[in-house]
Amino acid sequence: MKRERKKVINVLGEIVDPDNQPKLYRWAKENPETLEKKLKSLANALHGSIGATIIALESDLEHG
């Protein structure tokens, strides 16, 4: 049986991939507005990009 590939989600111009960011992918599916607000806030506080913030937040959620 062929496994269905989940589509990536575009969040603030960055790709959230279910294979690489499973926690953020689920968040993006369930509550995209809250995820966007959180990413903007964190990126602003860290003086970083949205892409770097996605990577850091996924890591924190997986290991925290």
C-alpha cells in the first residue's frame, strides 16, 4: 500500500514540512494564526529570520 505524502504548508513565506517539522506542521494545520503570531514574535525578539525561528522552535518543541 502506498503511503500518502502530506503536503507542505507555507507559513510566512517559509515551508513547514511534516517530515522535518512535525510539531510545527501539526500546529500550522490546527491553528495557523497563532503559529504565525508566535513565529513573528520570536523572530522579532531574537532578531532572526522566520526560517531560523522555525528551525529553533521545532527543536525546542521536540526536545523540551
